[in-house]
Amino acid sequence: YVAKEQGGTYHYFTRMLMEQNIERSNLLNALYVAIERDELDVEYQPKVDYRQNKIVGVEALLRWNHPEWGNIAPDRFIPIAEETGMILKLGDWILKQAATQQKLWQDNGFTITMAVNFSMRQIQHPRLVETVQSILEETGMDPSNLEIELTEHTLIQSKHVAKLYDLKNLGLSLSLDDFGTGYCSLRYIKDFPIDTIKIDRSFVENMTHEPHIMALNSTIIYLAKQLNYDVIAEGVETKEQIDHLMDGGCHLMQGYFFSKPVSSNELFVLLKNGLTK
Ligand code: C2E
Ligand code: MG
Ligand code: MG
Ligand code: MG
């Protein structure tokens, strides 16, 4: 009986591992050709200044629609792309798309910031600054409208603070994504040229039920302001959350309450018509 059970367990784990491997290499192979096969897309999620109920920027988010497997979430394929270095190609691709799009909206009379997520590999790449600069030149996007989003983890691992300053010298700004989920203290972050702190969704999600999370949020907002950072809250879904954030002094927000990530055409409509409410 014991032997049988052990055998079963063994087979179970082998099968799990194999499935994971096949899955992984399949995903990777498919990802290699996804750009050429036109399977990738970009969605844009508004960033809102609640004081004016106005869209002040957007975040570009990568989308992969595979012909057989359907939509594959970034949380599934970005880590694989990151490990294998594929992210460099994807990163250049989305930056070019996003910059072209921003320039188009700009030319249509809508000046909004464009945020693009950068992964560790991109930040560590020796030609990071040149790459970003050449895409900005090629697309004609004004660098002051570009925002690069980094996580605390990427920030810690990027080591070369000087390179981040070089990047910023292009005229763009840097924002710290998912703030509060990593191990950075604001004291430590102060050494990096960060402009904006994005309070992680998990804090926003729980703040209306848990008084200590609410206190934590207010403290992050307060400290960030003292240190001269802008603060934006991500994952805002309810009016209750908005009220708490406004009370705490945070008026920049992003989340399903305002809009999900949408296509460039849908975003253009939102820009023209304004947010409803
Ligand atoms: P992120 O940069 O923190 O992006 C926010 C994620 O939260 C997005 O998921 C967005 O769709 C989702 N979100 C926004 N508002 C709400 C809300 O109110 N409620 C809930 N439940 N979710 C909300 P998405 O698009 O699946 O992206 C997940 C992560 O994948 C991103 O997290 C980012 O880390 C990564 N990612 C996406 N696109 C790129 C990219 O082009 N390059 C890199 N390096 N990473 C990317
Ligand atoms: Mg982000
Ligand atoms: Mg985030
Ligand atoms: Mg996140």
C-alpha cells in the first residue's frame, strides 16, 4: 500500500514537472515568433487626477493573443521572457508602440504621459540609455511625457545608480511600481532618482476594511510628499477607496473604477469624451 502510494506520488510529480517543462518551452517558442505573427498588442489604462476627474496619463500594458491558446496574461509570459532575455525584444517593441501612440494623441491635442513597464534585464542592459533615446528620436515623442515604471526589486538589482541618472537625463521620469511589496525603505529609495511612487494594489484593496492598512497608506502618502515624490494609487475599484485616498492627500489614481486597460481607439474616445460620472 505504501509503495503504491509512493509510486503514485512519484508519477504525479514527474507528470507535473513534464507538463511545466513542455508548457514553458512551448510558451517560449511561441513567444519568439509572436511579434512577427502580429499576436502582440498594447492596451492603455488611464491614470486619473481625481481633483479634475481628468485623464492625465496612461500605462501601456502588453497583451498576447495566441491563435490557439487565446489571451495569455503578462504575469505568465513576462517572467519567462525575462529569464530568457526575450524581454529585451518585447521591451523595445512595446516602447516603440507606446511612444508612437503617445505622439499621435499629442498631435491630436491630448498631452498625456505614457508609462511603460521596464524589467530588470532592460535596466541592466549596457545599451539601455541609447536604446530609449533612439526610440524617442525615431518616434518624435517628447521625452518629458515618458514615464518608466520599475519595481523595487528591479531598483535594488539595478545597482548602477549613475545609469538611472543618465536615463533620467533624457528628460523622462521614473516611477516605482507596486510600492510596499518589496523591501525598500523610503530612506533607501531616496538615493535613486525616482519621481513617483505607485502604491500597490494590495494596499488599496484592503484599506477600507483594515484600519492599520489605512494608517500605512496615509503614512506612505505623507512620507512620499515630504520627500517630494508624486504618489499614485493603483487598483482603485470603489468610491470608498477614492474617499480614503483623497482624505490621505493622494489624488492620482488608476484602477477599474475609472477604466480597465483598453485599446488605443477606446482610449482616444475616453480622451475626447472625458470620464463619465
Ligand atoms: P503592473 O505594472 O503593476 O500593472 C498593473 C496590473 O494591474 C495590470 O495587469 C492591470 O491590468 C491590473 N489592474 C489595473 N487596475 C486594476 C484594478 O482596479 N483591479 C485589479 N484587480 N487589477 C487592476 P496586467 O496587465 O495583467 O499586467 C500584470 C503585470 O505584468 C504588470 O503589473 C507588469 O508588472 C507586467 N507587465 C505588463 N506589461 C508589461 C510590459 O510591457 N513590460 C514589462 N516588463 N512588464 C509588463
Ligand atoms: Mg506598472
Ligand atoms: Mg503596479
Ligand atoms: Mg502589479
